[in-house]
Amino acid sequence: EAPLVGKRGSGTIFFSNCGLRCVYCQNYTISIEGEGVEIPDRRLAETMIKVQNMGCHNINLVTPTHYLPNIVNALTMAVPMGLNVPLVYNTGGYESADILKLLDGVIDIYMPDCKYMDPENAAKFSSEAYNYPYYVKGALKEMFHQVGDLTLDMRGIARQGLLIRHLVLPNRAAGTREFLQFAAKELSKSSYINIMRQYRPEYKAKDYPEINRRISSKEYKEAIEWAKELGFNRLDRR
């Protein structure tokens, strides 16, 4: 997303493992196979400072939820060291609103995925997470309550707010129209939404015929038209 990357990049820190374990995950070596190295909290704090000193516009925490105690502890060390760039909470959207409330005032930018609106598809493609639609809706509303619509500085760099990613899946498996209707009604039509077209059948997707192909140009165009019909005016198409 351009507001995160800018000219100097987003300082991405990946955390190993993920509760969703999507059958089409493109980063499955990290999120499912657990690729990575174990580090102490102080090392994480030092890594944040190192990334900031490289000139990155933000610290981008990818799949962070199950490491939150360590991240918060690292932040108590990093802030006195001079950490002052925005913190990005980059998540699959399967979040408890109660946990998110504890982060109010800590996270500057929330960047959740909204993967599904249908419980059956959530369970089929993401490790029996049939309650994903329920939790992602609550999470999005809590995130929006905390930080509001995405705000940019004079350079066009994100400073605070909500940025939602939605990956269009083949055969309407992601519930794109239902997601957009929810966002228009419960969030804001000024929500910054990245409607993503880059789905490809990775990992175990070949075992699921309905998602064992890339999306068509017609399917992507349909998603964009729905968003425009609903009045969204901040669409990122990547």
C-alpha cells in the first residue's frame, strides 16, 4: 500500500505461525511451518530501532497477536531508545475486540485482512475458523473506533487510522459484496480499502477446486464496481 511504503519503505517484522492456517497461504513457510528464529524481547526492541534508523516510515508488525505480551514489553524498551514512527498492526482479522481494547493508544495504524463473510468458507479454507466472520466484524469496528479513517501527512504517508485489505477469491468465495456492504454500513465510506487481485493458488489450494485458479478480470472488475456503487472513494487496487 502506497501510504505505508512511501519512498523509504515499511519496516516489516514477521512473526512466525498463524492461527488461521489458510490453505492458500502465500507465506506458509513462516505462518504454518514456523520458519524464523527465537529472539528475546530486548532484541525485538533493538530491531525496531534498527528498522527506524534505516529510514522506514513505520514499524509493520505482521501476524503479531499471539506475541502481544512480548511486543508490548519490547515497546516499553524501544520507546525510551527513541522509537517514534507509527506502529502498524498487520493482522489476518481473526481478533478479539476485548484484546484490541487493550491496545487503544498503543497502535497507530490497524491493517487487518477481511477474508470471509461466510462461516462455511472460513471453516473450509482457514482451519475450521467458522466464527471468523463474527470476530472480524467486531475487530473492524473496534479498530475503527480507536483510530478512525486513515490519515496521511503532507507527503502522503500514513500516520494513523484503519487500512483494510480484502483479497478477492475465485467464485466469490471471499464474500466481497457482503464485506463491502458491512464496511459501508458499520464503518465509513471513506475507509481506505485495498481490494487485492493477486490471489494465486499456493500451498494446498490445489486440493480445493473452487479456489484452484487465479481470479478472472471479470471477477475483479465486479468487486471494484460493487465498491463504487456503495460509495467508497479511497480504493487501492493492487
